[in-house]
Amino acid sequence: MRQKSMLGVLAIWVLALALPARADRTPAQWEEDKKQFWRDFSNPDPNVRKTALDTLASVNTLDAVKFLLSIYGQLKMENDGVEKKQDADVADMEKRLKPLRAANAKGGLSTGELDRMNKLEAELKQYQDGATKKIEDNKKLLDVIAGSISKFTDPTAVAELRTRVLKSPDWTDRFAILTGLLASGSEGVGSICLEAAKDPDPRVRIIALDGLLKFKVAAAVPMFVAAVEDAQWQIRLIGVAGVEEYKSKDGISAMIRQLKKEDGRLRDDISGALKRLSGMDFGYNADTWERWWNDNKDKWTGPGSTPGAVGGANPGGDVKSPGGAGGTTAEPPTFFGLKITSKKIVFVLDISGSMNDPSEPPKGSQEPPKEYSGNGPKPEPWEPGMKGTKLEVLKHEFEKTCNKLDPKINFNIIVYGATHLQWKDKMMPATPPNKAEAIDFVKKQPGNGQTNMGDALEKAFELAGMGLKDKNYAALVDTIYLMSDGAPNAGKYPTTDDIIKKITEWNVLSKVIINTVGLGDPSNYNPDFLTRMAKMTGGIFVKR
């Protein structure tokens, strides 16, 4: 009911703008077009609404873009109001429940009070589920409207969108409109990104810098160099990519300085870029990189342009190097041979019914891949160390991995079959008690059901922070280790294409790497899919 009322108010408010007709439409025809738009836009079918919005956007005029933006603004205002009301209502219900819960914990509730508490708990859950669905439905509609912005290419319309990107007080508006402009590829979007890259909100800067990299805006090189040492790690990541793209000498100096400070996944990204730019390989050893660069930067003109840059020397500069960030000399733990160098990881583990089948690793699976993508260290040779079912092999491998995790690492686990189950509701430090509990959690899992990989990955990205969804752009996760013995076939995202599409959306701000492990017969788990997932995020795929 609230949704219909909202759309009705919007219809009256926006129609009052009295947009002029398109050049190829008479005023009467344009009035009919507007009436048809509202009939379609009021339809609950999201596909019908999207068609109505795309039809409006196809007008491609200044007036049309103002019309669309007014709809977006009003819907967003309505959604913000629903969220505030939900927060207030939930706080009130929690306040009433608090004394009952406290008394119940001490066993001091009468039968009537217990019934009252259970009734309130049920009401709270029902209210939260309903309100959350309403908010999510509205957000999906807002996403569709924002996506329609990509249809506008008219210079006057783009100029209006530029004004909104640079002057809107709400970062979510600036983010959504700039995202639409980037998708449009309209002339002048690169210059808009140059200005938006100075935005006060890191989330807007992230996609602006992504746009500068996508459209290869050479004027952005100083921005990429500065980004290498930014406080926000996702911005540093894009800075490294930009420096490598433009082969900036100043950027190489910045990366070496930053390598001294990094302690986690970004060491791989920086050392990988330095290796490709120089033809040398000093791993994480920032001091060695600095000495080499001081000796060679004046004669360096690009990859392979310095003496000896054919694979390069490696004087102790691997992950054991004392010059590495954090000063560690210990071998990193491995998961099915993949070295764990990140400090913020989630294991996403397959426990579907087929994991109860005997483990028969494909020939040569114990060896490291001859070629691999990603910036991380080359995978180690892998030895299962035991025989049994694939599930038993997974549990054995996870126990070995978990026992070696450094206490500085924060981690979590999500297992998936027909459904998914998360070990903890937040990231946990790898302390001995937590590691013991995590191992016990995995050991207790039975293998059953289909392969609901997509929903499990969605939960992992929620832990990472999906930016617009939970406003946690500081990503608590930067690396996922996904293990599967079969292709996805259940859940909200049951196909490989569904999952690839959603990862692209989820990873706009998070910049999470997904390392993938295929266990058993490759014909069961679709190695092309696992390879694609790893490559698109900068990860590594191995067969086991």
C-alpha cells in the first residue's frame, strides 16, 4: 500500500514539471507518452518498470534527464524515511524486550511473561523482515533508475549529470550518477572523473579513479601516483594499477615507499607491479627494490630496459625476506598450495553431497600450475596427505591451514551445500582458541545437498562490506579462498553467469581477490568458470 501511495504522489509531483515534447512527438503524443510511463512504472513487475525507465531515457534530452533525476530523488527521500522509521521502531521493540530477555537469562520469567517475550520476538522478526524487504525493493528500483542514466549521451544532458556529480550533497547520489555516466561512455566522462577523483568521499573517488583507468586519461597520472600512498587501501590498489598502466617513474618511487608500510595483500599487488615494470623480482624486500631503483631509475625507460632484467635476480627478496613488510621470516600458511599473504580472509567451502564421493585428484594436481594469473606468490606443490572422501580431504587441509594462521590474521568461514552456514557473525582474530573452534566447526559439517555457491559468496562480500549496501567501504575482507568440487546449481544465483554478474556488482568498491580451488574431477566443477572468477578479481585458480 505504501509503495502505491508513494508512486501516486510522485506521479502528481513529477507530471507538474510539464516536460516539453520530443522533436518527433506532438504535445498531445508526449502527454500520452507520460501517461503510459506512469502506468508502466506503477507496475510491480521490475522488468516492466525497467522498460519504462529505459524508454524515458531514450528521449536523451536535458529535460528527460531532469525528469529522471527528480524521480530518483523523490524515491530516495521516501526510502530514507522508511529506513529511519524502521530504526526507530526496532529500537522501541528492543527496549521493551530488553528486561524480558535479561530476566529470562536468569530463569526468572513466569509462563505468561515468557509467552509475551516470545510474541514480541516474533513480532520484531516479522517487522524487520517486512521493512527490510520494502527497503531492498526500493533500492533495487533506485539501482534501475541509476542504470538508466547510462542511456544519456546528449551533451546538455551529460552537463546536467556532471553538475549533480560535483555538487550533490549526498555521496550516494554522486556515486550513482557517476556510475551511470561511466557505463554510458559519453564524451566528456573522463574529464568529469578528473574532477570527481577529488571528491571528499572515498567511495566516489574509487569509481572516479576506476573511470580514469578505464578511459585511459593520461592527465590522471599524478592522481594515480598520489593514490599509491592514500589512506584508503582500495584507492592505493587503483593507484598501483594506474602507475603500471602509465609506467610512471614517480609512481615506482611511491610504490617502493609504500611497500615498506604494507602488511598484507597489497604487498602482492605492489611487488607484482614492480616485477612487471622492472623485469626484476625482489619480492617484498623494499630495501632491495629501493637500492636497485636508485641505481637504475635514470636509465629506466620501461619494462626490461635495465641490465639483467630478464626474470631478474632475487637476493632473498621473496616472502621470507627480512625486508618484507611486518618483518616476518616465516613461511606463510597455504591452502591447497595457495600461499596466504593477506591479513583479512574468508574461506568459502563446499560441503555439498558430492563431497562425500571418493577423492581422486586429477593427474598432476599436486604440482603447482605452470602458468597462473594474479599478483600473489606462485602456488606450492600440493600433497593431500591422506586418502578418503573429498570432504575428508577438505577437513584435513583446512585443519593444516588453520593451525598455521598468524594471530594477526582476521578470518571467517562460510560453508555451503543446499544452503550456507557462517561460522561467526564477524571477522575473528586467528588466536589459538579461535582456530581450534574454527577447525571443530568445519570438522562437524556433513556433506549434503546441492551447490549453493552464489549465496555463500554474497555472505562473504557482505562481510567485506559492499559499500552502498552497508556503508562499510573500509572492507574488512580483501581475499576470499573459494573451494568447490562442483558447478553452482542452487540459491538466488544458480548459474555461473549469475555469479559472475553479481561479483562484478559486489566488487565495485570492495576490490576483493577470489582465489579458487577445484577439487576432484574438473568436468564436475567447470574449471573455466573458476579460472574466470579468479582472473577477474586478480586471484589464482588451482586444480586439486
